[in-house]
Amino acid sequence: MANGSGRVDLDGRPVKPITICMIGAGGFIGSHLCEKLMSETPHKVLALDVYNDKIKHLLEPDTLPWADRIQFHRINIKHDSRLEGLIKMADLTINLAAICTPADYNTRPLDTIYSNFIDALPVVKYCSENNKRLIHFSTCEVYGKTIGSFLPKDHPLRQDPAYYVLKEDTSPCIFGSIEKQRWSYACAKQLIERLVYAEGAENALQFTIVRPFNWIGPRMDFIPGIDGPSEGVPRVLACFSNNLLRREPLKLVDGGQSQRTFIYIKDAIEAVLLMIENPDRVNGHIFNVGNPNNEVTVRQLAEMMTEVSNSENPEITSDKKSVHIASKMLEISCQVYSKVCGEPAPENPTIDVSSKEFYGEGYDDSDKRIPDMTIINRQLGWNPKTSLWDLLESTLTYQHRTYAEAVKKAVSKAVAS
């Protein structure tokens, strides 16, 4: 299957090799999508990004079986004249580029708006003018708050799915007031969606819009000071991972009552590959891509992650032991790493913090994000498979291993000095 022989689409037609211009290929989603395309398809990828750390294993060495099918171009799409030429070279453009960390929405609203709307404008324009197909990545945040959230807490209709399940073609997009700058991201994403849709209606742009619902897995986000900046607040799962690794209480914003669904990255990438290879079934559609079966409150997520982290999973246990032994042997008391080395879990595994304290002024949130799966199931026959426990176990195993490797490097550095 790796050479593409025998690949057929959902209607039984042979899949022809295409060239894909992937903007944001070096990120979490892009790295997993590149892996999938290289290992299972004959397609070529022009990988555009500012960084390539997460796809280095696909680029080096140049003897890899897919070496002639992936090219990395170090580009910031804000101001690079090569962008249109690369889009012209491809059959399909996939735009993954975005600022998409909630902590940035109300602290860096201008950057957030520019990144998610202004910087995406040329991509849409070049695809439309050159008759190139576009898969644009949006967000489940475009839905904002549910209708049910505006009803009294004891109102029976709050429990009616019609008031909280989010549908691509009927659910309204309800945001907070302008002073709640947390909605700068959702608003920018919604406006670029409307622009893409309008290009389709007026200029026959072939487009597909993807609305991800909390895609989770290895390489997602960053652990501060380990595989990302020491300062900064990552998204919820990475925040909790960071607390668990450092033996700190997990911080629940406003009590952790918001409800979310989580989907394993490998399940989600299966859906994207179906979109890539079945253009006739996806052109002009917006797709929710999530797992409504994996619904929890943020508080329940914290409890489950603590349970997974403390479980007898041999891979997680092995990484914990390697960190502990290396540090004990060399009596390292490194400020960043020492807390994980054999200390017991905190007495209070969670603490409540206000959104103002955690995110700053101007934060607001949606209550529920439960995707309706009717359209993607009808068009692509796709359903997610991985349970919440399994996806958390896979993600935490990866993050424990990353943390263990960071500790070992710190140990080696300390010995050398």
C-alpha cells in the first residue's frame, strides 16, 4: 500500500497521486498528517512552516523511502513571496497555520486576529485565483456558547440535545461581548470560514472546512521548559500533564465545570485522509471532527489523567523510574526537574482557580462542545474509535518519555560541567 498501488476512494475509483501544499506542516496535526501521507500513500507534500522539529524524523536522512515525496520550506506566510508559487505547484492546499492557545486569545488578541484571519487571506485568494482545492482548518470554537447555556440552570431544555449538540449547518455561533477578548480567536476563525464559503459560492473555489474538537495525542502543544518555552500557558491537557509531571496540583479554572469531548489524533487523521482522497464527497462541506463518546467535564478529565498517570502502565512506570534513578545516582537537585524524582503525589490533587487569575482579564468560555457527527458519517462513513482512557494513556506515555529524556540531558549536562 505504501507505493499507492491498489488505493481506491470510497466510490471504488483508483486514487491518483497528488501534490499537497501543507501550511503548518511542522505542528502537532501537520506532523501526524505528514507521517500518514508518507507511510501509507503515494502523495507528495510541500511542507511549509517556520519550524520543522516535529517532522525532522521524516526529513532526515535522505535515504528514507519517501525522501523524494516530502520537501520542507521554511516559510512565514505573513511575508513570503514564495507562497503563491508553492500553492500553484500543488493540487491541494491544506492550511493548518494558526495561533490556537487559549491563553493567547485575551492577552495577544491582535496577534490572534491577524494570524487566524489576515494571514489566511492570501492562502484563500491564491487557491481561488489558481483554481486549487483548499482544505481549511477552522475550530470548534466558532460555535461559541450553546443555546442551552442561556437557559436557567434547572430548566429541562438544558438537557435537550437540540440545545447543546453542535451541528455544522444549523447551530448558531454565539460569542461573548466585545470586551471578552477570549472570543478574538473564534471570531477571526468564523470570519475566514465565511470568506472561504463566499469564494466557493461566487468564484467556484473547491473547499472543505474542518472543525476539530480537541484533537489529542503525542507531540500536542508543549510542556513548559521541556519541549517549549519556560513561560506561557499551554492548552488544558498539556497544562494538566505539566502539573502531573512536576507533582503539582492540577489547576481547575472556574471549578472545571466546562464540558469537552476529546479525540485521538490518529482517529482524526484518518478522517482528514478520507477528505484528501474523496474530493467529490467533501467539496463545499464543513465537517465536525470529534468524538462525542469521549465527553467529560474538565474536572473529570483532571481526575482521569491523575488515575492514568498513577496507573501501572509499564511504559509510564519505566520512564518514572529512569528519571528517579538517574537523579538519585547523581544527586541532582535541578530546579526544573527535581519535583518529579520520587516525590509523592500532592495531598490535594486539584485546586480551583478563577479564569481571571489563570488567563487574565477578558477571559470567557463555552459551556459544552459536543459535535454532531451526521454530516461526516453520511459523506465519508467515518466514526472515531479510540476511548478517552486509551488516548490519555498514549499521550501521557509520550509526555513522560519526553520528560525523562529531558531529565537525562540535564543530568549529562550537570556531570559534564
